[in-house]
Amino acid sequence: MPSDESFVAVTCTAPVNIAVIKYWGKRDEELILPLNSSLSVTLHQDQLRTTTTAAISRDFLEDRIWLNGQEEDVEQPRLQACLRETYTLARIYGVEGDLSEVARRGSGSACRSLYGGFVEWQMGQRADGRDSVAWQVASESHWPQLRVLILVVSAERKPTGSTVGMQTSVQTSDLLKFRAEALVPARMAEMARCIQERDFPGFAKLTMQDSNQFHATCLDTFPPISYLNDTSQRIMQLVHRFNAHHGQTKVAYTFDAGPNAVIFTLEDTMAEFVAVVRHVFPPEANGDKFLKGLPVTPVPVSDDLKATLAMEPVPRGVQYIIATQVGPGPQVLDDPDVHLLGQDGLPKPRPAA
Amino acid sequence: MPSDESFVAVTCTAPVNIAVIKYWGKRDEELILPLNSSLSVTLHQDQLRTTTTAAISRDFLEDRIWLNGQEEDVEQPRLQACLRETYTLARIYGVEGDLSEVARRGSGSACRSLYGGFVEWQMGQRADGRDSVAWQVASESHWPQLRVLILVVSAERKPTGSTVGMQTSVQTSDLLKFRAEALVPARMAEMARCIQERDFPGFAKLTMQDSNQFHATCLDTFPPISYLNDTSQRIMQLVHRFNAHHGQTKVAYTFDAGPNAVIFTLEDTMAEFVAVVRHVFPPEANGDKFLKGLPVTPVPVSDDLKATLAMEPVPRGVQYIIATQVGPGPQVLDDPDVHLLGQDGLPKPRPAA
């Protein structure tokens, strides 16, 4: 049996981030250096988070890792790259290294999850990638009215993985190169301005344009990559008609490497937009699990708005909605009960879902 | 009653053309001058054609026009632009004017239907558009093995009209401008080479890439334009997997401003590809009308190929197929019985469909 004194465990939670200026394509595959800078919104961990426990003990015989309860090969290159960087950090223990450089080596966009609020990942210029790091554009308390809805869509087709997809795009899409070099720099500056000034219509329009341009470069890839399905397209149409009805841009969509929509809106519009989603995508009869996360007051959809939308309801096109908001960066949890690993260094039995 | 001598009628048929390097966007709305050159294949009129009768008589009191049996306003600007040009031509009767300039004034891409075979519409440089004309790259007998399949897909969403769609793209898509200026010139040259050398893999790959890039610029338009639905996407996937199975590019797709696919292949591959479409999109029980046009011998799909495709059959995703080939330009019909207009200048009753 291991002795208590030799065992140290730390448990952290990290947030999910959603890019509003998209990252797609690397200029260096090993160092994970991006073709262009990107900018994301960190989502609140009350609704979505990852939890990680790291444990060390003099009684442990080897390095082992589990993801979602499944043991993974600790020798795989990306994991080794992260561990190497972290050991590096351990050597300079007490001096704070730039963790976003470590995170980048695991998964590029993960480096944007190291801060709360609004985060930019600068592409950097150096060949060794030391300047390709994330920094906070504005904190999680900067724009308290902003709300986020995740519309989970059923996917029939298995989407192309983003690592392979990006490689194919870099090799074959002329539009991607042009976007990265000629268009993204101005978009980064404009997006930062919209966030700083809390200019929702500007933020919303550019968010939609950048999502569309990212998916355009996927379609320009050969063979083409398609993440948007008919339900995604209907959500896009719904958003544009909703905005047209109101005569202003009150809602924005963005899509990553899959058909789910992430919607940005303001507090005062969330209830009406959720009602409209419910109208166009009626949930199962037992629809009480349709909305998760932040509470949203049910409101009616006016006949006038229904007429502008002019969309036939498609039952179950959207499986459920998660309502959330902007949130903080990673958190260290104090309660020892939250550790995912026991004193034997193995995953604890997980509670039934 | 009009006297026979005063009545003159001419009936022509004109072909449909399918662009393999796409036209999208005008640099001059009134003259219909395109942002870039385009290149198309003229389809055979045995399967698809338009029929037009023009009649003049000293007894007629006014200009009138019918489209598909419905009378249209003869004063509408595009029609007037065509008629003005044609009068122009009448004055120089006996001297052949460039008809493609006339056709362009009606609908840009229509000018490519004035020739058979493979036709280029040069964008031209002049402000008055006199050099924005079509010419034949290769005749209809140049590549006799080439076959065309039109896969008619049911559309739920009403597509954006191409005139308005193009205007919005020109105003909002940075990728469209880049494509037109920086990418299309090299693509035009490469496509002409593929056609001249009957290089099917080269022709097929570039055809698919250009279709995808056109739809990418539609998606980059704001609000975005989407012509491809889930069935279109499945057809694209089917083509790529079919080619992967054979280890060579034996089939190509292209899509215009709607979800229907136009497939290019060679004579020796047509039967197998039709069988594969039938496998993935099983027709109605009474499937004898599924294939129209050129006869295609039924062949089985190997289990091996079915395994590579790995696609669940979607009944009725494709409504029917028209099998056709490359064909000649407009034809004047000699038989007076084919005139659509009677001696009174009014449309003849049309035979029941």
C-alpha cells in the first residue's frame, strides 16, 4: 500500500472555447504553428468543462494516462510533446512559464482555453514558435450581456477529423492561403474592436462571415470537406430571417468542424430566439430536456415573426440546446473528493450517468 | 385573315450548356460582362433543348412574346436589350454579326450555347463588351467517349436566383474577387489543355475543383448562398469513393445554382456508375422511368465496391437520371409543323405531356 505522504494530486477544470475568427491550417505540423491568428470566446464551466487530475507518488512505477476513463498510449507524439514541455516547466518550478505554448503543442486551439473571456491566439513570426501564444483580449466580466446557445444537431455523416482536414486544406485550397494571408489580419483587428466596444451587430456579422469563410475554404479543399448539413443550413437561414425581421443583427451563428451551431446573442434576445428554435425544430413530446444550462423563460413567437421565418417545422432537427455565457479560465479545485484518480493512481469508479 | 405570303416563321432549337469553369459575378450589370472567363460543355439536343419560333407578318399589330406558353412583358429590359441587338443585326442582314454578343445580353451564360462541343466565354477587356464573346474550343466530335449524366435531386429549399445571388457575391465575397482575378486564368488554360488532349483525369479533377470553388464563394457571400443540399453532398462523396475504389479519377461532378448534379464520365464507366447511383439512391418501386435519355445496360455493383462506398441507401434521394453526351450548337428546323406559333401569330395548342 502506498503511504499517504508520497501521494500528491491536483485536479483542474478547463473551459471550452469557440472561435469567432477561425483557425484552420498549420504552417508547422510538429510545433503546431497556425497559418493565421484566431480569436475565441471562453465558455462558462458551469455548463461545459473538462476535468483533469494529475497525481504523482514515489510508489508509481510508470507514466499512465486515461482519457474519459480509457487508457491511452503515453508514448504518442502529441502527448510526449506536451509532457516534455511540462517537465521543462517543472525544472523552473516557481517561475511561471507561458503555459499557452505547452497547450498549443497538444491541440492548437487548446491554448485559447487557458484564459477566460475573449482570447487571441497570435500566430507569431518565429520559426521556433515561442511567440505563437494566447493572450486575453478582454476578461469574462467585460461583456456581461453576451449569451451563448449551443444547438446540438444530429449528424448522419462522420465528419472529417480536423487534423487531417487542415492538412488537406493547406495542401489543396488556394482560397485558404489567401484568407490566412490577406483577409484574417484585418478581421482580427476588427473583431478585437467590436469586443472592446461591445458592438454586438459588428461582432455578430463578422462572426457569421468568418464561420462561412472557414467552411468555404473547407469546400475549396480537394477532396472537399463539408461540416454543414441541411439542419446547419436551416439554422443559418433562421438566423438571417430572424435578424431581417428585427431590422438589426440580434443573433449570430458559428460552426466548427461539425454540424452543431453555436449562437451568440444578448440577454434580452435569448428567450425569443430559443422560442423560435423550438418552433422550427419541435422537440420530442417529452421536451423538458430540450433546454439545458442557464434558465430561459418560455415566451411565445409572434405570428408576424413566424410569417417572416416562413419555415416548415422539422421535428427533432435540433436534439437539444445548451444555454451558457462567457466564463473564466482554468480552475484548480480544492475539494479532494473531486480527484479522478485514487491513491493507487488508477481512475476512480465513475458515478452512473 | 392574314395572307400566307406575308407570314414568315423560323423555328430553332438551342442546347443547354454546363460550365466546367464557372461564371459567377458581373463586372457590368447592364452589358452583362463577367468577372472572369468560363468554359462549358454543350449537351446534346436529343435529350435537352429549348425550342423557339419567331414569326413576322405585315398583319401583326405589335411585338408579343411567350415563354413556355405564358405571355411575358415585351418591354422588360433584358428582352429589350436582346431585341435592340437583333434589330441591329437585321440592318446588316446578310452579314453575319457575332450572335454570342446578342445572347450574352439576355443571359450571360446563354452565349456559350451558340456553339456545340466545348465553348469558352472570354471575359474580354473592353468597356463596351464587344470582346466579351464565346468561341468554340473543340467541336462536338472531338471527344466521342465523353458522357454526361444529370442527377435530378429533389430540392426542399427554394434556391437564390442567380442574378441576385451574383450581385450579392460581387458585393460581399473577397474570395470571389480573388478567384476571378488570381485563379481562373490558369484554370481556363489548364481546362483547355485537358480538353484538347482528352485528359479525362485532369478534366475531371479540375471540373470538381472548380464546382467546389464556385460553391465556396457562394458560402463566402453575405448572407451566404447555399445550393448544395445533403443529397448533393452524398453524390460528391459517392464520386470520390468510386474514384478511390478504382484508384483513378473515372467520374466527376459539377453543380450549378441548385442541388442537381451533372456527372461527367467516359463511355466505358457509365453503366457501372449508373448502377452505383441506383444502389445508393434506390428509385421508386416502379423504377422504369428512373433512367432517361441514352440507353445504359444494367450491370451489377460488386460487393467490394459496395464496401468501399460504405453508404446507407437513401430511397428517392435522386428522382431520375438523364443520360446524354456532348452535342452540336443551335439547329434550324425545316419542318413547318414544328413551329410553335400559328399563322395568327399566337401559340399553337401544345400536345398534352
